Amino acid sequence: MIVVLVVASGAAWESQALAVLAEHPGTVVLKRCVDVDDLLAAASAGQAQAAVLGLESRGLDADAVARLAAHGVRPVAVVADEQAESGLARAGRIGIASVLPVSALVGLADAVLAAGLGPRPATPPPGQGVAADDSSPGAGAAEGRVIAVWGPAGAPGRSTVASAVAAELGRRGRTILVDADPYGGSIGQQLGVMDEVSGLLSAARLATAGQLEERFSTVQRGLDHRLSVVTGLPRPDRWTEVRGGTIEHLLELGRTHGDVVVDTGFSLEGDPAGDLGGRPGRNQLTLGALEVADDVVVVGAADPVGLSRLARGLVDLREVLGDRPVHVVVNRMRPTLGWSEKEVAGMVAGFARLAGLSFLPDDRTTVDRALVAGRTLVESGESALTKAVASLVVALRVGVPA
């Protein structure tokens, strides 16, 4: 007999799942949990062997899966049919081996039996334990650095570069990726994170209540044991819900847990009307992130329009940062444009004080493969682009050009 815990967060499939489990002679439902915290509390009693949960459940990450394993509980995730492929990728990243689409719920009891009767580790799997997550301040690691990724209008690849840099840093130590674009976040979609509640908006509410520090882990979604993401605004108009000082508090708190990479918006303009109304301007998320950052990475596209925007953007950025050096990344560099890296470097050097200059090759195949699978570039396999990102990260960490 396999004892089962269920957490469905009110999903439409819950009643069918309960019926399937109730009808099977080999399974019995111990408790319907209201959320992942309730699930972990029930699992700690040591009476269950399996858990059926919605993959979109808030707080479900690698750390939660590791805690279940520590209590001898094996998870079986249920995912919507239309999200089956990306759901399988996400489940694998956080350590869930058994995934069922809603259309296959008739086989849920068999999946639970297979999971519950399998070998159960007495300790969390290597690399997925609570200690590896290192999510408590002062856990022994040196304070991390905040890296803000900015770029002018025109989609030069800010979010792609930010997620790639965060993933590469995640191979080396604890890293948090924050989506702070006030015009609508895309990091969660890029990485296949199915989150009904924005991590950024949750952080804003907790900061207002003075609870962000103690509940910092709840605003993150774990991609693996070293990399987590704070998802951005679900709609552009919800930037008004993020009060002044929130992003600064979030990033300063994040650096006590490891390195932080923050994806920002494109605009650096102030908002006098917003100030008169008693609330921060829309671009305060970007400006606040730049103010807190230890390193600023400026992304520009390698084509003529992109380079022109980059040049103007560097001038505008200097008004915000003063004489602080920046690391410029020329993205989608390709030989068909007709100029060399040396020629581009000469142009860029005239508009900013450079901490470094890196070139990322135009590798649409690698980027598309990662996007379709909901994975980071690092997970998509080695390529010229991933090698260039690794060199960029080395340059950021040691302070020399890549």
C-alpha cells in the first residue's frame, strides 16, 4: 500500500486524480495539501511514500523536491497537455522523474506505485540538497556581486544575455536571476517557468510588509540547485505595484545569497508625473538596479541600426552612471556585416569608459533550441555562443576583457 499526499492548488484535474487514487487498491490518499509548504510539513511526518502535485505549484523547486526526498517521498507531477514538453524539461531540472499530462491521469495510480515502490534515498540526491541551495544569509559563502544587464531599445538581446550569464555563473556558484524589466518580463517564458504569481510582485508585497528577508526563498523559482529565478511582471501595466526601493532591497538581499544577475528595461528616462503623484516612475526599476549593480553589462546588436542605438545609449547611460566603467557586449556578431571586431571596438571605445568588451556570435540555432525547450543556453549544449558567454563571465569575474 502506497500512502499519497496531493497538492493541486485548486487545479481542475484534482477531483479526477483523487478518484483514480481512491479506486486503486494499492494507493490511499493521506492528505490534500493546500500548497507546497503544507506538503513539506505533511511529508516530514514520515507516513507517506509519494506525492502527486501540480508542476505549476508555487514554491515547487529543486530545494522542495530535495526535502521530499529527504523524507522518503517521491513526487509525481501533473502538467497541462499543452505544456507537456516544456513541463518535462522543467521537471527534470528540479529533480522530478515522473511526469503525467492531464490526459493520462487514468494511469496516475500506476505512476504513483512505480514512484513509491522505487528505491528512496535516505538523504537528498547529490547537488540537490538543502545545503547545496545555500539560501540562508551568511551560509559561509562570500557576498556575491550584482550584475545589471542593460541595453538600448530595439531588442538587442538583453534577456538572452542575462539568462545566459546567470546560467554560466550558476555552474560556478549560487546565482539568482531577477527579471526587473518594467515593460513586461520574459525570462520566465524563456526558461519554461510556469509561475502563476510573479516573483517580483511577491517581493514587492513582502517588502512592503517588512517580510522579504525572512521569506526571500518564496519569491524564487529554482531551476537547479544553484540557479533560481525571480520572475518578472506578468503584464506591463503592473509596474505600478512595485513601490520605490523594492528592487534595491531585493538585489541587496540577493547578493547575501550569491551572485545576482538582473535583466533591466531599456529606458533611462525619469517620470516627473510619477513623482508628483507620490509613486516612483516606471523606469525606477531599471535605474534602481543600475544604482545597486557592481557591474553593468551593456548589450548592443552588431548591425548598423543596433550599433547606432548602442552609441546613443552609452551616452545616455553615462548621465546615469557618471564615470563608472561598463562592460559592453556586441551581440549577434557575424562576418556578413563586413567589419571586424577591431573596427567595432574602435567605435564603442569613443562613447564609454570600458571595463571590457566582448563579442557574442550570431548563433540562432543554439538560441532557438534553448527557447523551444525552455532551457538555458548552457543546458542546450556546447557551441561557439556558449563558449563566448563563458569567456564573458570570466571577464566579469576577474575584471579583464574577454
